[in-house]
Amino acid sequence: MSNGSLPLAGVVLLAWGAVYLVTQQITAPPLGAGTTVLIGAGLTTALIVGYPSALRGPRSKRFAQPAAARVQQGRHGTTIAAVGRSMPLRSGLTAESAHRTAQLLQPLLNGAAVAITDREHVLAFAGPGSDHHRSGDEAAAPTARALNRGKAVLVRRRGELGCPDGDCLLRTAVIVPLTDGNRTVGTLQVYRTDGALSPQGVVEGLAGILSLHLELAELNRRQRLAVDAKLDALRAQINPHFLFNTLNTIASKVHTDTEETRQLLVRLSDFFRYVVRQEGHFAEFGQEYFFVRTYVSLEQARYGDRVRVRYDIDPQVLTAHVPVLIIQPLVENAIKHGLSGKVEGGTVTLKARVDPLTRTTSVRVADDGVGIPSDMLKRISDAERGDGDGQGLSNIAGRLASLYGERYRLDIQSTENGGTVVDLQIPLG
């Protein structure tokens, strides 16, 4: 019987005693046996219903103990979980991340000292002995053995630690290699001062967690490199396209107007100076806007009054960040494919806005040129390539997909002899 039922049984017995006393001793004449049993049963039922905690046993105590246990477990679990979630090594094996990791691990190991090394040097040391074991020191001699063997090394005697300080408190060590998936990149070292070894399984488990984060950091690094290489390749495909057209424009002026040729070369120099100085994949819209105007001036030198450009730019958009070289190809397409084939020429309109509510930057490039044939427009919309389709829009779509995933919109509307409108919407940056 549970502890909660005993008090209830006692109360029920007392209730029956009271019922007997009232119905058989106090009441005159005494009530019948059936009436007495009926009263007793009703009172018992009322007591049971009104004492649910007794029926369920000592709920408060029973739950209180696991709650306390959960709190205790939570403290331990929270610490492990916090280490796992906020593991600094997720950013890679550096002196800073190793130092923060050692500071996190050292309290979990009952006062033992924790060191993290790369293949040659101590990156971080926390705990007893940190007064003379410092970041940047050469790793202890047993480190090389752990790295070469690729498994844990147990150092049971102080003399094998390789510490030159005669007053060093450290006596034993467990040294476990750290890997980033394919390579052994360092070690986790746990020292004790009482002569006992830290549990090898615990140290290997912690090293496994650290190695998992190092592997994730390496995967992230490779992914970033792949994305950067892809974006650079796509951007490189755009630059020659512009360069060849511009050089042809300038070449056509060499024998007719040397002063204009000089000015065009200066503008082209400004243009490529901007391209060369760009680092990363984003730039302020204002810089891209200047870039576009420089390009347009070069093209207007080629086409004269046949190319007219209107700018409708919201001043707020000038400081927004957009992908580098993402707008100029749109304007180039409008001039090259929209207006160049039209005898009387036409007008390109560049419009840019910022929507603070949706946190988006919108860019529209519209022309009243010859438009895109329906079959070609379908291929472009289906991300297909055909002869003579060019690759400007597909390059732009590829770069946007690499940078934003699905968080962008690139819409193209065109009618033959009616012009083309390209709408670009990207997250506000």
C-alpha cells in the first residue's frame, strides 16, 4: 500500500467509527443496520472522491523527487548540451576557438586541466598548470605519438609528460586525437594532478564531439569555397562579354575622333578599376549605378541618339547592397538585344526602389525595343539554352540562385516589337 493510501484508510476507519457512534449510540432509538451501512458507504465515497491526492499516493513527493532529479540531470545535461550547441570549434580549429572550448570543458572534468593543440603547438590550456603551459608553446612530446597512431595515448608517469617545470602539478594525461573528417588536425589533452587517469571513455567521447564540430566546420569551409568559385566563374563569364563589345565601340572611334577615344578609354579604365577593386559578391547600389552610367556612356558613344536611357532611382536604394555586376548586364541586354536591332532606336528605363515593409530591393529594366521571340522567351523561362540565346540572363539567374537560394525573383515579360521588361526583386541588404 502506498504511503498516500494509509492516511485515507485511517480516515475511512475513523469515519465508520463516527457513523457507528452516531447511528448506534447517540441516536435513540438506534438506526437500522441497512441505514448505518448506507450512511457509512456514502461518507466513504465522499472521502475517496474528496481525497484524490491520497488515492494517487504521495503525488507531490513522488513528482518532486524526479523533478529534483531532472534539475540535477538538467544541470549536467544543460552543460553538455550548451557545450554541444555553442561549441566554438564549429568555426574551425583556431587559438581563439580552442581557448573558448577549453574554458567550457575544464569545469566538466572535475578540476582536471584541459589542453587543445594543433599538430605542433598548444592552442589553449585551462586549469592547473596554466601558469607555465601557454598558448603557442610546443606541444608536449606524447602529442606526436597520439597524432601518429591516430588513437588515445595514456601517460601514467609525470616524467613522460615532457614538462620542463619541476614544480608542475600535472601527473597524468589522456591525449586523444582530433580529426576534421579525413585528417588528424590536433589533440584534446586532459591532465590530472592526483596521479589517477581521467576516464579514457569520457575523454574520447569529448574528442568525438569536438571532431564532429571540426568536420562540420571543414564542410562549411568547402561549401563556401565551392560557392565562391561558382560565383567567380559566373562573374568571369560576364566580364569578357562586356569587354569585347566596349572595345569594339572604342575601336570604331580611333580614326574619327581621338579626343572622344581618349575619354572613352578613361571611362573604360574607370569601369574596370571598379571591377578589379571589388571584393566579395555585393556592392552598394550607388556604386553599381555609377557603373551602369559609365557603361551607358560607352554604349551611347557607339549608338548615338539611338540609345536613350531614363533613370528613375529612389535615393533610398543607393545604400542598399546588391550583387556585383548584376544590373549592368540587364541594361546591356536591353541595349544589345532590344534597341540595337531597331532602326530608330529606343529608350531604356532603369527603375529602382526599396520596400521597407517587405525588406526587398526592386530593380526594373524596361526597353521599347524589338522584344524577345516567344520561343526564345520560353527557353529562357525554362532555363534552357539555344543557339544565339546568349548567357547573360542565365548567368544572372545562376548568381542569384547561389546567393539567395529561392529568396529572389527574376521575371521577364516581352512581346515581339513591343519591348521587354525585366523585374528583379532581392532581399534588402
